[in-house]
Amino acid sequence: MEEMNLEKEMTVHCGKVTDSMETLESLCREEAEKLLATLDVPEGRQVEVPFWTKDFPELIAVGKFSRDKSGKVIYELDFSQSTL
């Protein structure tokens, strides 16, 4: 994936509407881990990245990326906003 450009919204597409929620959660975690290496999160800010299904666009989760006290980029996936 490309580095995060805060001017442009980044999105992730993974899985299908017919996949189980467990499968979709696993796929989202895999993609979020990949983003950790490339995402540029400014100090003191949080970057939200929506995770959508590939086929028929349904929201799976919203990834919330920020920096911890040591400066390492961390994430939390919020599945409560899912439209599935």
C-alpha cells in the first residue's frame, strides 16, 4: 500500500459479503498489520481507515491508527459500525 496522504481518504477492500464475520475480521486484521509498516500517522493524531468488502461494498470495520507513547503506530478495529 502507499503511504497515507491525509488529504485523500484511504480505504481498504477485502473479503466478500458472503464471507463469515470471523473471516472478515481476520482479513481486516491482516490488512491493518500491513498498513502499520506504511502508514504515516502524525504525532498526536488519529487516522481512520474504512474497511470495505470487495464485491458489493459493505462496511466491515473502521481502523483507527495512532501512535502510542513510544511513537509506535498502533491500531484498533471498530466493527460496531459494520453495515453487514
